[in-house]
Amino acid sequence: MTRLPTIGITVSLDPGTRIRPGTEYLYVSRAYARAVRDAGALPLLVPPDADAACAARVCDGFVVTGGAMLPTALVGGVAAPASVGATEEGERIGWDRRLLDCARAERRPLLGVCYGMQLLNLHAGGTLHADLARAVPRALDHGGNGRVCEHEIATRAGSPLGAVLGAKARVASSHRQAVDRVATGFRVAATAPDGVVEAVEAEDGAAVLGVAWHPESDATGRAIYAWLVRCIEERA
């Protein structure tokens, strides 16, 4: 490419109840932008105020970032409209789902992180464990509620993720929900020692990857974000 690849980074919404009462904010960890920059791309924050189809035409790839836990109406695979409510979480989920469709239509490489991976799987028809600790009593501590835990993951032999990270890696985890049934069109790319699904990837070879951990915050970030940029450059 003759210019830096442009990677859209999704954001969370605060309607004026957390950061500063009465003022609406868009927010996201700066670590995502730094990871994209360090991988050799231009980070652009993309809010729900943007038209998803237009964003998918403008950006070369996307990172669907971490966020709040997904609502009960979605985690069990219950059919739901594109917008699941009037809350800020509902607005974000509805827009992110439209973006997933538009990015797929434009063949844009995409990385889903934590909430982003869970939404990717749900939107494609899979299901989630609503509460990982209850669903998998012997599960490791995967963090959550802002708390980060480190644990090992093992990649699937022959997977694109395995080619990027090797057979094993240590990751920064912070999730209370997890993939239960993997959606049709996706396959498991990595698991934790307790068997919890830690990554999914598209079966058709599309550059779509979801990871349950936060690579922008650990040693896997350099390789994973480099993968995203490389996929963009190969499709240029």
C-alpha cells in the first residue's frame, strides 16, 4: 500500500452517568490505538454516530474492542433485533452488529477482542456462557469487572492463530462470559487449560479473528495486531 492502512477502533458509550454527570462521552482504552500504531497502521476511533456501511468502505480493517457484558436476551442465542434496547449498551451492540455485517460485505479484516469476540460469535448464531464461573465450576479465574488475570492458552494445531502465536502463549484475561456453542462458519482457534474457548476464527479463510483476552495489554499484542495489518496489506 502507498499509505498507512486505516484501522477503525470501536468505542464504548457513557450517556452521562459515569465519567461526568450530564455529559455524553465516547471512550476506549488508549492501548488499542497504540497497538494499531505500533503495528504500522493508522488508528481511527469509530463511534455509533458514524454510518456503519460508510465506515466499512473508509476503513481497511477493524478492531471491535472490549466492553460491557452482553445482555441475557442475546447470550443464549435468542433472536434479537439489531438494536436490543435504548441503553448505551443496546445502542453500541446494535451498531457493532451492523458494522460486523458491513465489514464482512466489504471483506475487511477484523479482530474482535473480549466483548468483540463474544458479539462476533453471537451475531453469527452461536451462544455464550452468561456466567462462566457458574457454567464451568472448575474454570480458571478469567478476571472480569476490570480485574485482569494471566493464564496460558493453547492454539489449535494448523490454525492461522497458531502460526502467529505458536502452540502456547500467556495472555491477559478479563471476562466473565465466554463462548459456549461456536457459531456455524467459525471454529475454535485456542482454548484455556480449563477448556474454555479463548479464540475463534472464520472457517472459510476470511481474515476474521476473535480473542477472549486483551492482546493490546500483553505480549501477544505485537503478533496479533501485526497479523491484522498483514491481512489488510495482502488484500490491498
